[in-house]
Amino acid sequence: MSFIQNLQAAWAHNNSLLCVGLDPDLAKFPAHLREDPDAIYQFCTAIVDATADLVCVFKPQIAYFAGESAEEQLEALIDYIHLNYPHIPVILDAKRGDIGATAAQYAREAFERYQADALTVNPYMGFDSIEPYLAYPDCGLIVLCRTSNPGGSDLQNLEVRVDAKEGKKLYQHVAQLVAEKWNPHGQAALVVGATFPQELTDVRKLVGDMPLLVPGIGAQGGDVQATVSAGKTVAGAGLMISASRSILYAGKGEDFAEAARKVALATRDEINSHR
Amino acid sequence: MSFIQNLQAAWAHNNSLLCVGLDPDLAKFPAHLREDPDAIYQFCTAIVDATADLVCVFKPQIAYFAGESAEEQLEALIDYIHLNYPHIPVILDAKRGDIGATAAQYAREAFERYQADALTVNPYMGFDSIEPYLAYPDCGLIVLCRTSNPGGSDLQNLEVRVDAKEGKKLYQHVAQLVAEKWNPHGQAALVVGATFPQELTDVRKLVGDMPLLVPGIGAQGGDVQATVSAGKTVAGAGLMISASRSILYAGKGEDFAEAARKVALATRDEINSHR
């Protein structure tokens, strides 16, 4: 099954549009875990076990592993998810972007070494920086479009002129490029932040039923009702609404996984109440 | 000493604007090295030893290491360069770009774990994706501006309108943002490809003496004379002209390092003949 098919099955199976982002920050870990040499793996697998029936996808953020020299724990974590929850796909959040020969190495890293089901990528270097991932048509390719951070506006909201046509925003142009040209095998999705619901509406109009990965609820403050209303497809799905810190660090004690489950459950249910 | 100061000293010390890119592709290695478990380290340190008196900077590309699970060899390689050639700075070519909390992890990865002197980053997510690196003011921050690959034109050459002013290209806007707003500590440089000399001229006019990392000569076909003429500062420097494949894989036998040295020497001298 492809990433997109797995995602659609997980939406239905868990009745959930929630993506739990796995951003393991040791400084925020419960005290009893910090001295464990496998603390990152122990923490993340506990979160996975506590939330796997509540999510449509897991999304480890590679920067948190790379900063701790924890590549082996990342490999083991993704293995663990595949083995125990084979119906839940895994997005490697790495936002890669480089020329073709280098992108081919990043594709090997994501899809062969880590066995991720999907990868986030950056569009700034254009189509040939995207093309090597198309050689893995079953894997998801999730292109940054309109990001949830304050600086996301610096470039993405600039008005651009293409072929002397009427102006549009850069992120709208990226959405159209992905929808119309960069997605020959139907493996693409887009990152569109929850902090700008009107822009989520714009992108949904441009890309039909393409899945959207939506960060920005939880710690970043995006409104759940506005996000679901702006981003859902006609069928009431099409979204991977990501929360990380608000779930991972809901508790600070030995019951951290239980606390995470409570927030994940409440978040999933709040999302569903607006579908 | 800061990255920029080290770079200026290396320009003078080695009379060179050449950057050797360390992109270790096992499939292109000499046969006698391929079975070595430390082949990447052995290959790259041999190239470093053969060219260290001919370059102003070395630039390992992290994708080639990550694709081979060779993070420890990358750490050891950068250690080796610092120990044996302390006057030659090291750029980690990783093109990172993410929200602030994640960028802080990438900064730790580059500047603390790998002890790189500079890092390449992607501007698509805007200023707060750049800001965490400013906490390391001695480290270089090399922002993608106009890249050398064919798809580089897809977004970077779009005409953008900023504040109702006359149109300019997206890469020109990025150059101005970096020169005027994103560089409070004077640690920034830009990536501008050699395949578009007119654009190199445009950027040089916008950023004064800011160093430019220029890929695209060698295997990618950029013209050396046009590149130097378009990109040099008034003082005849300001450039890190990068070549990777044309140098690394100049020879296929046990004399690969000697063959690499010959090409590096010829490239440095050709660059100097146009300064």
C-alpha cells in the first residue's frame, strides 16, 4: 500500500485526523527518564503506545534526534511503529531540499535507511530538487507551502507574477506547482499551517483532495474549529493536524504517557466535533 | 576567530578562492577502498591531505554521510580537518530550514555536535527559521539565494512585489533581506550559483563584500572566467567557488588523491588567472 492509501485507511480506522509529532527534547523529559541512555527511544515509544489508537500518522522530527546523536534510536523508533502499528504511517519531518544528486541521497536516507513512509521537503530549489523522490512512488512527498511560524510570511506571502498573469502569493504558486506539475504519481501532500485559516481555505481550493499536513495547533496557538472548517475535504477528511509539545509534555512525571493520551484524546475529539 | 575571519585568512594564506566539496559517493570510489568499513573517512581525509594547501574552505555535504549511516565518519572527518589544518574552515552543507525550536536543534547539530564553522540554510521559512543560528555569532550562516540547478529558476526567479515597490526577483529579495535585516552580527554569506553570471553580478551589487558560496563550476558546467568576473569583490576575493565531483573523482585508481590534487591545482590557478 502507498503512503496515501495507508493514511486514508488510518483516517477511517482510528476515526482521527490527528498527527502526533515526535519532537523529543531531553530538557522537557520526565526526570526518571533523563539518565537512561535510550531515553529518547523509551520516551517516544511510550507516547506511541499511549496514542496509536488515536492518530492517523506519527511524525518524528529528525532535528531532535540529530542534535543528540540519536540516529540509531530514530531507526529503532520507526521500526517499532511499523512492527506494532503497521496501519499507522510514519512521516519523517526533515524538510530536505537540495540539487538532484544530493536529493537522491536524502531519499535513500528517508525511505531506505529510516524506512519512513513519507518525507517533508522544501520547494525553494525547484523541481529537480523534488524529482528524485518520485522514484519512490509509494512514499509520500510532503512539500512546504505555507508554514505556521511568524517568519513564514517573509517569503511565502510575497505577491509573485507568473507569465504576466495576475498576481498571486508565492505559497499559492507552490500549491499549484505541486498539484499540477510536481506530482505525476499522486504521492504529494502539502504543509499548510493552522495559524492562517484563510490561507488553508485558499490552498484547499487549489489542490482538490490532496492531503494537507497542518502544524500550528496546540503550542503554536492555531484554532481547531477554524482549521478543520478551512482545510477539510468534502468528505470531511484530507487533513493531518499535527500537535507535538502540547501532547508530549502534557505531564512531567512517571505518568507522562497517560497525560499525553488524555490530551491526544481530547484533541482528536475536538477535531472530530468540527468535521 | 570567526568563520568570516578564518575565511579571509585562508583566502590570503593559500592564495585561493577554491572550496572543495566533500560529497562521498561510494559507487564512485576507487575499487581498493570500497570494502573498507571506514571508506568514507579514508577517502575524504586523503582528498583533504592532497588539497589543503589549495583551498580556502572544505564543504562536506551531510546527505552523502546520512545516506550511508556514516555520522561518526563525518564527525571524525571534521575533527581531522580542524586538527591538521586549523586555518581552513569547514562548511557543513545541510541546507536546513525549520521553525525556531527545531532550528535550535539543527544549530546544536551543526555547531556543537559536528563542530562545523558554518552551515548552509534555506530561507523559505523566513527570519525566525534563521534566528537560532545568530546565537552562534562566530559561526557562518550561508543562506540559499540563487541556486545553480535547473529548477533553481522555478521559485527564485519569480518576480515579486514588496510594499508596492517596483518588481524584483525573489532571489534578489532574499539577498536584500540577508544583507539588510538577517545579519546583525556580520556572520552571513549567500549561495549563488556559477551557472548564471548575470545573477551573480546582481547579487554582488546588493550585498557589498559579503562572501558568496558559488557552486556550479566543474561537473555542473559553470564558466570560471565569467564567475570570477561577475562575483569578485573590489579586492578580488569574496568568493568560495565550489567544485566537488570534478575533483573527487578525477582518478579512479589508487592514485585518486594525486589526480584530485592536479584538478584542484588547475582549478585554483584558473580562478586566480581571472581575479
